Amino acid sequence: MTLPASAELTQVLKVEAQPLQSQVQRLADALEFLGEPLTPEEQKQLDDALKLDDAESIAAIQELFDQRTLAGVHINPESRVKVARGPAAAELSEQGWRVFLVKIHNEAGVTSPLRITSPNAAPLYKQSTGSPDPEETVRLDQVPHRWMDASVFTGRPMAKTLSGLELEYQIIQLYSRDQGKREGILAFDIGQGTQDLGFRNELPVLFECQPAVKVRLEVIDDDGTNTTGQFVIRDELGRIYPARSRRLSPDFFFHDQIYRHHGEHVLLPPGTYDVTYTRGPEYRILNRQVTVGNNEEQTESFRLKRWIRLTDHGWYSGDHHIHAAGCSHYEAPTEGVTPEAMMRHILGEDLNVGCVLSWGPCWYYQKQFFDGRVHRLSNDQYLMRYDVEVSGFPSSHAGHLCLLRLTEDDYPNTTKIEEWPSWDLPVLKWGKEQGGVVGFSHSGWGLEVPEEELPSYSMPRFDGIGANEYIVDVVHDVCDFISAVDTPIVWELSIWYHTLNCGYTCRISGETDFPCIYGDRVGLGRGYVKLPPGTDLDYDAWIKGIKEGRSYCGDGLSHLIDFSVNDLEVGETGRDGRPSFLQAKSGDELTIKVRSAALLADVPNEEIRSRPLSAKPYWHVERSRVGDTNRVPVELIVNGESVETIEIVADGSIEDLTFNYKPTQSCWIALRIFPTAHTNPVFVELDGNPIRASKRSAQWCLDAVDVCWEQKSPRIRETERAEAAQAYEEAREAYRRILAESAE
């Protein structure tokens, strides 16, 4: 259906022919680039018009291009803008882009950019400000009226500004989210204060939005079962579908990808599309073209392909730090997103366990989803649970905390987050007292060091929100893990290595901090936990694996499974009842085994591997590549030092590796592929002696307590400072004792 336009646009006669002819030839090239070229008949009209004398050519050009013009913009000698309706049919495509012309009569000769705005193209959302109780800035009842996008095309061969010529044409691109009749108001200006009086720069247009094709997606897993997939859909111009600016949950506006369950659909206008599809790092990234015809519906089938399936070996992935509000999420029209949206993303990234942490932003709204148990949307293979990150709270300056497996999410005797403690130790104690598993988030922040080797003996400033107060809390046995993968690896691991050298046994676990540090996807950083043979996936068992170190962490593109020392697997209970503790005698040779796999792209990615370790992506298998080969190094780490390396082929196959090592003192042993994967340690006590690996590490830890106190104490409430000072002093005493007991 073609909706009627108003009267034809006024002919502009006072314009020089040569620059106009040049401009419309570039206009024709741009229309072809944008996928709406001149028809053969129109091209002949243009060719003929360019051969006429000046006056006739000017008239013929306008006769041709006015038919594609939706709006005529008149800029008077005082640079005031008014607009009139052009003859072009006001037809749009649901979930698609259309191209129209704007005819500009520029009496003022201005050379500013032409701008187009519309209340119907206003943002659908307000991105998070971090407020725990944000104001309602976009209402749900406004969403139906914000159905379009509008922009002026200024890419080559078009210019970014008006030329100053008395007559020229510009291209606008309009997108419709909806189908059916929709009124849109288009407003044009050339800068602040150039709008004419009485809304004459605004043009109401009734559009007919043609329905898109319902493309049903069959999403088939590697084993033939129905599943959920990740899809990035681009047209021939590289535009993303559905348009990011018109998305609301469950499709996130800050993503290129969408997630669809088997049998669900996506709406696409007829055309050819490039579709990239996958499902988390254990899957290969595949690509194919899809042609959408002029149909009401069509079905496309996508068969996913794994390169490894860790669950076949008893290892289950998880990300203990993802958010449903804050950072890239919006706080309006809703305060973050729902559990249904988060579960879709967990499934679409093949993440067996997803811990959704409520925190400062939208705290009072999001905490309704916490109930101290696995969420009802979980299934046998994929679990989701709501817990807490202590961030945006009074203690945040000392380091953000992940509190997992809580039964209560309000600190005792508080109703507002401002009433919580102003340092970390009391919060960690409270979490553990209720059976929780607790640790530090994004550990590297505040622990920056200049070196790219481990461990670093430089002293960080302890001025951030990572594992800063960890240096004290680990002494008090209230920290089960520190997090890794989402901050620079040396900053994260250096403090951990030093405390392991002092005999402390805090574990490490992988996280993403989605969508704050990484908004790419959930599970970008992840931990893998081994469950006992014959055990079904169980949240409590998985979290216990984090606490006991029956796990490794990484980017999911490299793996270190079944790590053992003298047949004691990491996280397995030793003879004395402690997980990962092995008793050995002087002179014993240790046999260290691991099954390792990695997957590198066929061609090295210089952009990633040339970056410093302090730049994203902090952990990535490409950084591990040996030269231009397809090999990566698996290192044996003893007391923080690399003592042996075996290279493996990173083609996705699993290789069985064996190392032999004869310790001369009690030690912790781990394996890593730097910087993409790291196991938890096995602790070897030689002749019953505790680990006291290094005086230098003990001295570093002792000095670090002082630096941390200097940074944190001013922000601890005066009423809590004496208790905090005592805890810090107890940490100093412990490190002094360890220093005296440690080897050189």
C-alpha cells in the first residue's frame, strides 16, 4: 500500500549545473552501495539529464530524484529550517532499513551537517547510572511509540556536511521495529537554534511498515539434540539484525549476537544475510549465508559443532560473577533484566553454572530474585542461582566480594546497603557463617605491577577494588577463593602466588564480571569443576569444588583436566583429610599428570598477541601461541616458578602429559598455559613440614599489609577502625612468624 504524499516539491532554478551534476552522480553511487540503486529506467533518465543544457539538466535532475524524496528541507537566508513532505511513498520494512532522499534548498549557503531527529527514535532505555534505586526515566508505556531509527548517511561517497550549494540531495536511513501503520515525526536542523518557528522543521509522516519474514531457527547440538545457539546476523552492508538500538531484553542492546532456543524465530526483511553461529568457547565458530525470500515464514537449520565436551570427562563450567543489572544493562524501562533473560544467555553460552549476583545498581529491585536456592528455571544440565556481590557498599573500597551459596542476602540489622560494614573481614565472616563460599572479585584492580613475569616483587598501591584486603583476610581463614580471568593476569596471580608461598591455601576461580569488565558475553572467564563419577550436576557440589580447589580456570579455549600429583587429583582429599594435600618424604620423586587441550585459530591474530598483558583480552589462548606455530606451552609451576614446559598442539585434541619433579622443600604445585588457563594447586608437605617457600614472598606480604592499611584505613568508619586495626596487626604477626620460618 502506498500512502499519499503532499504536493510536489518546489523546483529550485538558481543553482549552477556542474556541481549539482557531480553531487547527484555521487548520490547514485551511494544509493547503489546502500542496496537501493537506480532502476535501469532511472539510470537512463540520469544519463540523459546530464547531457542536456544547464537549465534543462537542473530541471530533469529534480524531476528524477524528487520521486525518491521523502522530505524537502528549506534553509532560508537567516538559516532557519522548515520542511515539507515529498512525493516518495512512505513505506518501511519491519525489522529492516529503507533509504530515502531529502531535497535541500540552501538559500543561506550553510555548510553544517544536516541532522535528523525524531521522538519516535528516542532511546528505548536508560543505561545504568549505578544507582541502587534509580528514577524512572523511560516508562514501559513509552516503548511502543519509540519504534523507529533515523540517521543521515554520511559515509563515502557522500559528504559529512552540506556543500553550501543552493540545491543538493542527502540520504536518510529509516528503520522500523514494527509492522503496520505507524506515525513518525521527522525533524531536521543544521545546528542549535536553526529550527523555524511553529514546528515548521517537523514533518509528521504516516508510514506503512511491511511485515518481515518470520525465520524459524532449528538449533541442533553436536549430538543431534535441540539446544540454544548464539547468532550474529548481518546484512550485505554489515548492519546487525535485530537493530541494537531497538532491542529490549532478552536481546541485549550492547551485543551483536542474539540467543535463540530451538524452534524460536527472528524477523528479517527479504534479502541475503551473513550468519555467524556458535555456543560458547567449547564450540567452533561457524558461518553461512542465508537468503530470505518474499515469504511469510521460512525455516533455517543450524547444526553446531563442538571441538571439546568437558562434561564427558566430568568437568562442568561455571561463571560465578554475572549481573542482571548495572554497567551496560539499562535501569529503565526496567531496573535491569529478568531471570528469564539471564538463563537464556547462560544456555546460549553452554555455561553449566551461572551465578547471577545482585549488587549496588538496582539492588532493591533485583534482590527480589534471591531466594537462597537454585532458580526454578534451572534444569539437569544448566543451573542458575542468585547471590550477592558486595559492590557499591561501604566496604567496596577494600575490595569487591563474591558471596556465593548464601541463605540470607541482608547483613544483620541492616535495611539499607549504606549500613553494611565499611571493611571486608566482617562481611566475609558473615558469609561463611551461613555456609557460603566467599572470595574476592576482579582481583587485579588496585594490584597493578609493571612486570609481566610471575611472581612480581614490586609493591602495588592497593588502591583499587580487587583482592586488596585479601592480604589480611587470607590470614583469618575467611577467604575461599580469589577471582581471575577478568583482570590482567600478573596483577591477579602475583599476590596469590605470594600467599601460597607463605602456606595459605586460598583457591582461584574464573569469572567474567558481566557486563562490567566484559560485556561480550557471560562465561568469557570461567571455572571448570570436576564432580565425582556418577554425580549429577549439583550446585552445592559445584561450589564445594570451587572451595576445595577441584577446579581450574581460563577462557574456555584451553584446558587442564585431571591434574594429579602421585595420583592425588587436585581437590581430592588426602590421607590427612585435607583437600589437595599430599604427604611426601625427602628424596621422593613426584609424578605429575594432566590431560591438556587447546584450540588456536589457523592464522595468528597479531592484534591480540601484540597487546601488553594489561590490555584486553587479559586471558586468551592466542597470547599463548609459540611463535607462528599451532602450539602452546604447558608449564609446571612449583612455588610460583616455572620449572618445566611441554608444548602441545592446539588443534582441539586432548594430550596426556607427564612431568617428574623431585622437591627439596614443601611446595605447592600447579599447571598453567600462560595466559589462558591455570589449575588450582596440590600442596606437597615434605616430611610433614608446612609450606614456607620464600622469605622474599613473606616479606612482600608483611610489607603489603602496611600499604593496604595506609590506603584503606581512612575509609573505614571510626567505630570499626579499632577492630580493623587489630585484624591487620594479627596479619602482620602471622607474616612475621612465617618470615622467620621460611627458606631463603
